[in-house]
Amino acid sequence: MNNARTIGVFDSGVGGLSVLQHIRTALPDARLIYVADSAHVPYGDKSPAYIEARSLALTRFLVGLGAEAIVIACNTATAAAAATLRASYNLPIVAMEPAVKPAVAATRSGVVGVLATVGTLESARFAALLEKYAGTVEIVTQGCPGLVEVVERGDLHGSEAKHLVERYTVPLLERGADTLILGCTHYPFLSPLISTVAGGEMTLIDTGAAVARQLHRRLQEEWPGRMPAKQAAVEFWSSGDAAQASRIISLLWGDTVVAQRLPPEFA
């Protein structure tokens, strides 16, 4: 009998696949359902109320498919909707947090750069993180309009991606940053390009592995007993065009997948 537990994961688009990869490694026995809200991407320029409404709709869809835990694989959605989702659902909800603490520990120059969406940088949650570490090191933030969109198109090495990465990374280097926080789940897919622009000595901090570890800890507490040893399925859904989603998700996931279109009431 297959009694694999089900975990629902959502993001504004395909960026949360960078988190899903870590979850698959940490919890190979879990059934995973991933939703890319690509019809509404990017979240970074949307209002908190809009993002909260989308997050509630996607969570309702995932719970309807049997999700017993939810991962908000999006920093902007975390800031706008994590508290509301936790108040609305009595199940484990694991969210993102820009990795300021490990970045502060990693820096040698005393300057940490943050690449993030405007929505994340303007959130109260991020402001509280900065205040907590103010005075310990200098933290320089950089909003990155356009980076999410190039990842959504699968353009990880093209001229536009390179131009944007240079535009946003170079000012942080000029300020002396030797550690960069990738404050959006889309950005790890640009890590090779960021490393090329920033140089080999730059440390890149991605929170996907930490989120997977936190999820694993929560589920050990919430789900007593063992899950089956056989690897469970991964399902992919999108609020955007299913064929386009299938192509981009296959590219980023590293395997051929077929994404399904969300039902109209959730799209």
C-alpha cells in the first residue's frame, strides 16, 4: 500500500524548482505537487493583498489534492502571505527567509550583498531581518527587476540575462561585497552566470537546502512512523500555458515532465 505523504509546493513561477530539488533529495519518499503561478509572475511588482489572495488560492488547490504540508517556495509570497496561511490552515507550512544569518557568518570583507525582488526588499519581514543584524556587517540590497522573467523563459546564459546580472551585481562588488544572498528562488538557476560576473571568490548563499532541512524536521515531528522506501511521484501544475510550463520545467528540473494547467477557478 502506498501511503506516501503529500507535500504541496508553490512559487510565483518556476523559481521554486530550486527548492523542490532540495526537498526531493531530503524527502525522496514524499509525493510532491508543485504549482508554478506563471500566469501571475512576477510577484515582486504585485501588491501584498494580491499575492496573499494568490497564495490562498494555490494553497486551497494543493490541499484539495491531498497536500498535508505546504512549502511557500517564494520569498515575496512568504512576506505577504505566510502569516495568513498559517492562521488559515492547521498543517505544517514552511516558508522562505533570506539567509542573512549564514551570510553574515560567511563574509570576510564585512559587506554582504542581497539580490532580491522589490517586493521582498520592501517587506516588513526583511526589514526586521536587517534590523536584527544591523551593525554586525554592512548589508547592501539590490532590487532586480527582470531577473525572474529571464528564468521564466529559460534564458540562463543569454545576452539579456548576462546584462541584467552585471547591472545588479557589479554595484554590490564595488561596495566591497564578498558574499551575495540569492533572495529569490529563481536566482539559483543563474548562479553560474552570477559566479562568472562576480568572480570565483564570491560566496553565493541560497536558502533552498535550509528550507528542505526545516521541512524534514517539521515532518518528523508531525508525521510519526516511516514513509515507504520507494520514491514517490512529482506532479507539476501551472496557471500559465501548460506546454510552455512543461518545456521550461523540464529544462530546469533536468528531466522531461508534463505540467498540467490549473483549473480555471484557481488560475
